[in-house]
Amino acid sequence: MGAVNATADAAANLADFTKESFAADGVTHDVYRKGSGPAVIVIAEIPGITPKVLDFARKVVDAGFTAVLPHLFGTPGLDAGNPKAIGVAESAKAMAKLAATLCVSREFTILATGKSSPVVTWLRALARQEHERCGGKGVGAVGMCFTGGFALGMAVDDVMLAPVLSQPSLPFRPIPGTGRTIDISPQDLDTVKVRCAKQGLKVMGLRFTGDRMVPGERFDFLREQLGDGFIAVELDDADANPDALTPPHSVLTEHLIDEPGQPTRKALDDVLQLFRDTLPA
């Protein structure tokens, strides 16, 4: 598939979403929106807002919420990590460009421990705007892989009532000491801990048990830090969609088996139920 066809397909995948822009603290990003009801910020995994991320967002909409997808990296609508979908050359080109962008961007803290990525400040501002716009008791958020910990950092703000960390992968391994930590500053983590203890905040985390990018120590750390405020959903690798191109990792997207009775479908239902239990007025 050539670049022209890939671009056309990406645009078609986004056809049922509206595109806007949002600026805060001197930073502007495009935002894709769909639905009505309280807002859920869907922060895409690498390589960006793929067709399966959009499918997840549509499930959020079907559950009665407004899905809000900030475009932070990649090409929206493009299945960039799937050579079968867009061609080997086009996929390799897109992924190389993405890797270069992420490595030089000042918005993301990729390797360091004990830090929150600067983009989290922008995401908190987006959540506050969406709460004012969409109503409800507050806002939900789902971070995935590279952005998994962003949802935790957003929970510093009282408007964030339902943060979901799907396969939170930062800081990346095999850096020594990165198992028992996550990409949030100690000060921000302390604030989230207080919210869990005093406000009843619930933070949900999702992972496959064999996922080396999301070591079990990371969830142990979150249990210790957040206590009963952390809801861990840990799935066997055998529960993952066998047709996916990568080892078990993306619980809500690439490795979802969207059929009743499947553990990944149960995980999806648990996420949506968290939103139903916490966000409507």
C-alpha cells in the first residue's frame, strides 16, 4: 500500500470524530472527539491513535460518555505499526519517524525515574476543560503503554475521578531499578495517595502477567503506595488475542478478544463500569 492510500485510509478511520485544537501553558495539540456525557480522555499508545484505539474510544461512547483523544504523536487514524495494513516500507518509515520524534520531544520523560512527563500538565488542563464542557461528577482517563502512567499523573487534580493505567510501560526496562516505580514524581504520587486514602479515589491498572514491559514489581509498587485505592487487573498471556502481531501487551486494543466470556472483554467491561460508577452526576 502506498503513502497516498494509507493517508486516505487514516482519514476514513477518523470520519466519525470531530477535530479541534486545545492550548494550555503555551502548548497546542489537536483533539479528536465523539459522543456525549461525561468525558473520558483516551491517551493513545505507540504508535498513536490507531484504528483499534479508535474502536476502544467508540466503546467508551457506546457506554454513554464523550471520548476525547489528544493527538500527542504519530499519524491519527493510521495503523502505523502494522505492515500488513499499510505495507512494510510505509510502516518502517512511520515508526522510524515516530521514534525520532519521541526521543527529542521535551514533553515526554522516557528513561528517568521519579518524574512526571511535562505533557501531563497539559492533559490536566484538557481534563478540566472537558469537565466544564461535558458535565458529570468528574472525568475519566485511560493511558496505554507509553502513556499509561500519564493517567496516574492526571489524578493529582480533583477533577480526575477514574484513572486507568493500561499496561503502563514507563520508565522502560531493562534500566536497573525501574521495576518498582512508575513515571510520576514523588510529589504527584503523594497527592494521589492522599486522594486514595481520604477521597476514595480508585486507580485501575491492567497488564498481562508475562509482559516484560510492565513488570509485576510495578503493580506491587502501586499496591503498596495506593493501598485499596489500586485495582489490579492481571491477565494470563494465554488470554490475549493470538492473532495480534506482538506478544501479549495491549489489553484494551491489539490483544482484546471482544467476545463475551473472554478475560480481556471482562477487563474492558471493568474499565467501562468504573466510569459508570464514578463519572455520571
